Amino acid sequence: MITKVVMEALSPTMEEGRIAQWLKHEGDAVKSGDVLAEVETDKAIMELPARGEGVLRKILVGDGVTTAVGNLVAVIAGADEDITGVMGEGQKGQTPAAPAAPAAPAASAAPAAPAAPVPPVVPAVPAVPIVPVAGAEEAGRVKASPLARRMAGEKGIDLHAVTGSGPGGRIIKRDVTATPVAPVAPVGGGGEGWKDVPLSQLRKTIARRLTQSIGPIPHFYLRAEIDMERALEAREALNALGDAKISVNDVVLKALAMALLQHRECNAWWQDDHIRYFNEVHIAMAVAVDEGLITPVIRHAHRKSLREIATESRALADRARARKLTPEEYTGGTFSLSNLGMFGIDEFTAVINPPEAGILAVGAVTPRPVVVDGQVTVRRRMRVTMSCDHRVIDGATGARMLQTFTRMLEHSLALVW
């Protein structure tokens, strides 16, 4: 029986996918449920399963090629079954694989320095080229984890020259990290001063979502400066008591959750013909990844202790950077948090993630001279900016929520409810 293998919608927002690599090859026997290929979606690297049994007779979309959801990518059938009737089906929205990068010059200088971390905003980071899989040879290919392949693509490393230390000779992250990086070759030939790199699926999604947000959504901004002395003292005391390390971001996340619980009019989605107000607080936290930004969600954040939030936020951030999040882990946020304080950014504004009605931008905690009881003293202070969708949140409504958030941090006992 013929089974059409189509590009499936592997995430709720996916419109197209890029074949990262085929794990089955033409002529391989296939059982229902076998993983046929790894697909780069708009959020993560996902597996494309077989929906039938037989032989993988034909692969129609090769490694590195982007194609629209619903397009035919392969055919499974019996070994002698006639598949010509399904071979001519049209493909829409298909993008060929990126051309290979120019080879590095023979004479090499010192290895290039590692790229600096990307802050959790939407920076212009080149998309990741698809590179051959490497490690132990298997049917003309070599084995590597998706993260190792992606890192190798960013650094321009040929995985065929890397020795894998994972199971069965599989190349893993540490193998790529330990490999010297060749200097980047001049781009474009003839002295042109630019390089054209195809967009990754994540970068395409970021561009589309920002266009949907900053244009149609009437943003307004509320700013506050918060005394963080008590909150930081409470954090230091809690860290001294146990193993879980609580970050400033964890403290801010907890305070935001408690404030939103008291101001549900800000914990809302715009739904075109109605507004949806949530009784539960699910905070989407911005995490920088190689291709841009993703927002894993701390669900029921108002119910969780600081230690629970610290443990979960770290696990989600690690999975986000490894492109291992499931759709359930990055959808359903009711409000967002973006923190650039760790990069020394004093204050900034963030773009709302629709359909959410607000996002809080958090800057660095900085010692500042302030007047306390008529005396000038130095206190650790933090500046925040709340971006609000004016269709949902009025100025006074947002201001009251920000006041409650400020009190939560300045009277830190509220954080241990």
C-alpha cells in the first residue's frame, strides 16, 4: 500500500519546515512510527515519523531543502508497487538548500574567537547553514547530534574531520567545541563586502511575529525604578540554605507572577472580537538561542516556589538552546518577561508577543545614589519597562499592576507565599 510522506505541522505555528537530515534512505525498510527524518521547524528540531509500512521508495525533498506544510516529501510503498501516480504531485513554497560556504584559504591565522552570547531580543543573527552529518560512517553519512551539526555550521567546521566521542562514534557538542575553528574566508568573491545567508525557520517566524506586533498593536510604555536591596538579601539568604541557585531573574519572575495574579486585567489575550482574561499565570521568558529568540513558558508560575521556578527556568532554557523544546513548552504564555540585565543593559523596551497584552523588560541591578530618610545613600536599584497593548490595558490599569510588582520586590516576604 502506498503511503504519502508529507511535511507535517510539527508545531502549532509551523507553516514550512526544512529537512535537516534523512535518517532513512531510499530502499530502507520502514515500519509505522519509525523516524524518517529530522526537521527544523520554526522553534525546534523535530522528528518526522512514518505513517505506514513498506520500503522508502523515493525521497522527493533532500537535506537542507525547505518546503511548505502539506507538501509531499517522500513515498513509502511495497518493493514492487507502482508509485508513478503520486510522483508528479506539485510542490508549493519550496526553497532549495543553501549553497555551500566558500572554502577557507590554505594559509590560516589564529583560530577565530567564540561568538559572544546573543541577548534575548531579536538581533540580526545569520541563519544556520545545514551541514553534512558526521561521526561514524553509515551508508555514506556520518552520525552527529542536531546540536553538534548546528554548532559546526555556525563555526564552519567540516564534521567529516571530527572524531565523535558519543555512543557508536556519534559526534556530540563537546567534540565540536574542542575542534579548532578556521578563519572565515572572504565572502562573495571579487571583494564584495557582504554575504547572503538564507533565513532559518526560527528567524522567519520572529520576523513575521514582530510585524504582526509592532505595527498593528498600539503599544504604550510604563517605566519604574525599583529598590532591590531586600529582594537581593532574601535571594542571598535562600541560596545559602540549599542547592538550588536562585537568580535575580527567578526572583523577578516570581514577583511578576504574584502581581499578575492580583491584576488579571493585565494577564490577558487580545482575541479580535473579545478579550480573554486568565485566572492562571503562565509566564513566557525570553531565551536567546543561536538563531534569535524563543520564549519557553513557566506554567502556573504563581503556584510555584522560588526554588521550583529556579529549577524549571534553567531546565527550559537549556532545552531551548538545544532546540529540544516541545510545542507544549513554548506555547500558551499569558504574559512575557525579557531580561537583559545580565548583559549590563540599564533599561530597554520590548515588543509584545501577541496575543498576549503585555511584556516586562528588565534591566541591570545597579548601585545608585538615592535619598533615604533625608540622607543620600547607595542602594541597588533596577529599572523596568512594561509594554502594554492599549486595546487591553489602560494606563492606570498597567500602572497599578507595576506598583504591585514593585511592592513585591521591595517587601521581599511577599515572594515566599
